[in-house]
Amino acid sequence: QVQLVESGGGLVQPGGSLRLSCAASGIFFSLYEMAWHRQAPGKQRELVAAITSGGRINYADSVKGRFTISRDNAKNTVYLQMNSLKPEDTAVYYCNAVRYSVGRNYWGQGTQVTVSS
């Protein structure tokens, strides 16, 4: 059974930092592209950051220079370090594991991030 379990969300003041973690099980983690998406109330889900199995990274323009995605294949975990948080970063953040070659796409349950004073 595939599980993606996010943690690290919470309430933080503008300018603060949070580190999200996503622990994966039931997949051959190192072969998967891992990504973080987010969905704010009334908005569509959007890609925040992604890291391929080979380590190639891309970010949404809105988070470049503030967020950092990384992965630890030994721990089957992907991270999202979020710095200089803004109120507009408030959303539910979802972990995503995808392996296009075999048509596999999995999602976590999401973790709430709220940026507010």
C-alpha cells in the first residue's frame, strides 16, 4: 500500500519559516519524481516545486529564492524548506509522487500552512 505522509505544517508569522516533510512508503522512492503542490481556498491546485529522480529541480516563480526542495532517498523522504513566508503562501500543501514511465501518480493527504500575524 502506497502512503505519502506530510508533516511540518502550521501557523507562522509573515517572514517566518517552516519545513515540510513527506515520508513515502510502498514505492521505489528513488525512481519517482517528487513534488509539492498547494491549494488555497477558492483556487486551483498549483505546483510549488519538483525534484526528479535525477535531482533536477524546478520551482514556481512565486517561490523562487524563498523555498528549497530536497530529497533523501535513504529515508524515502522529500522536504520543502520555506523561508520568508508571505500570507499568500497560505494553503494546504500536498506531497506528490509520480513515475510517468509506468503511469503511477500518488498524493498525500495534505498539511495546512497558514501565514498570518
